[in-house]
Amino acid sequence: MLSKVKRLQTTLPVMPTSLEPQCNPSTLQSMQHGDGLLKGQSKQNYDKWHGAKDLEPLKLCTLVCVQI
């Protein structure tokens, strides 16, 4: 017979310093750069697969419809 375990619904106090990353800044920057490249490649793949294109910029006095 499996017993049910009650989960805590309150937050535990944590020191703010323990939430900061423990790596050096250069490693953090290289990880952020790699993450940005990965997100850019994912966007390109999505746009190519779904046929998404950039919209042309609006010109002055162009009528637009706004849905509320």
C-alpha cells in the first residue's frame, strides 16, 4: 500500500546570496552567448517551417484596424 506524502505549501526562508550563481562572470557570459545563438537558430527553423516573414514597416497615413 502506497502512503500519500503531504507536500509543504509554504515557502522556506533562503538567504539571497545562496540564490546567486556560483560560476565566474566569463563562464556566465559564454553560456548566455551560446543560449542566444541557440534561440536564434530555433527562431530561424520555426520561421522557415511555418513560412513566417517579417512585416513591412508602416508608412505615414496608413489605415490600420485595431481589434479590441
